[in-house]
Amino acid sequence: MSCKIGFIGLGIMGKPMSRNLMKAGHKLVVYDVVAAPVEELAAEGAQKGASCADVASRTELIITMLPDGPDVEKAVLGPGGVLEGARPGAVLVDMSSISPIVSQRIGAECAGKGIEFLDAPVSGGEPKAIDGTLAIMAGGKPEVFEKVRPVLQAMGSTVTLTGPVGAGNVTKLANQIIVACNIAAMGEALVLATKAGIDPEVVFNAIKGGLAGSTVLNAKAPMVVNRNFKPGFRIRLHQKDLRNALLAAETLQVPLPITSLVQQMVVSLMNEGKGDLDHSGIVQFIERMAQIEIRKGAAATA
């Protein structure tokens, strides 16, 4: 079943997600503050929106995919935002990774206008956005989730309702904690191997089938040993997610000591101008401390 969908936010993730919706037969009205991706998708058959409000006025389901909470609040609640154009009965699905508290605030504002709301952040980065195999974790009413599930399945291989509004982003924060800490641990392990004169690629191949193996290890270790830090998911965006996790943890009085440490690593890398590297670049903090660089072959001094 196809429907007319508004898609706001056509960045690294949003553009391929939009393409997968179009491939599934949905008609799209798209908008971004940057004109180039709008023109690109229009050339592929999407309609161009003039603003967030314009997109919402022309569609029954609106999806937002934006960098952070303030961006979503501006796009939805601000002048020319979604709520100015959306009709009662429309559904807004925010697929951005933001604070669950902000999701709940936006959901309440939507409810006051008769608009249904789901928070449905994703995991998998650019490769899975392109493949349409994202992990999508949603929060909201079960009946609203079931209504939009077929649309979400055009973008993800797993689509899970995790609880009420805000639960999707709590789940995403849990995901991001595990990913960041995994990358940091991988960095320590491969720096140790390299310093010992062992090829880190050999170490990776030796351990990936054991208990230390993970999706994170399989995706990020080859990037690191090949010195490929082209962003699939940027360090600065992961910093934002860890910040939101720590803020949520403070509210709930939950200590997150390991997350706090990795957050400090990430902030240090951002201060060095590395915020736009792929988050596999978290290993560079450990490399700098050890004065060694993870790469194929013999150990090399950084």
C-alpha cells in the first residue's frame, strides 16, 4: 500500500531513506534547508516542498530526519513548521536521534493539534540507510505504529515498538552507549596489538568469530586498519547522542561511568577538529595516547 509522504531532512541518512520510500512506490514531497538534495530527489520523481509547513499541508504522513532536538523543534513547532501545515489526523514520525524529553514535548504539542506522533530513531548509519536495512525503534501508540509500520519497513529490516512516546529515543540512547563503548574498547585492543608488533587486521580476523565479535567490530575494524574515516556516522553526532544519554541518566539518577569517559574522548577529538570523521575515529584518542597508529602490517609510530 502506498501513500503520500512528506520527508523533511535530506542529509547523509535522510536522502537514502527517501529513495527507499520512493522505490517502495510511495509519492514524496521533500524539503531541506539545503537546496541540492531537494533538487536531486526532485529529478528522481519527488515533489519539492517550499517549507516544513508546505510539506505537511500536502501529505498525510510526515517524516523528519534532523540532526538534533532544537532542529526538530524548529521544524515542527517553529514558524513555518509542520504544525502550521498539518491537518488533524495526520501522523508525524520523527526519525531523528534526540532527547526523549524533547520527543515527549513535541508529542504533547502534536496531540494538542490533533496530530499523531511517533519517535522512531534508527541505527545502522549510512550503509544501512542506503540498503534499507536500518534498525528502527519506535515510541508511541500501538495503533499509530501499526498504521505506519509498512512505511517504516521500506527503510528498515527490523521495526520495533519499544513503548510510549520517548521510548524510541531511550532505546536509541542505549544503542549509542553500546556502540561508542565498543569502538573505544576496539581501539584499545587494536592499539595494544599494534604496539606489540602484531598486524591488527590479523587480530581482528582471529577474534571476530569469538565472543568479542560484534556488528560494531565487523563494521569498524576494517575502516580503522585501512585508515578510512569517511563518515557514515559523524563523531559530532555521536557526541550529541552521548550527551543526551548522560542528561537522561542524570534525570533518572543512573550512573554511567564508562559512557562519561568515552564522552570525554569524543569531546577531545572534536576540539582537535575531528568532529566530522566517522565515529570509528574514536580510536584516534587512544592512538594519540599510545603514540601508535592502527594500520595493516608492521606497527607504525603515529
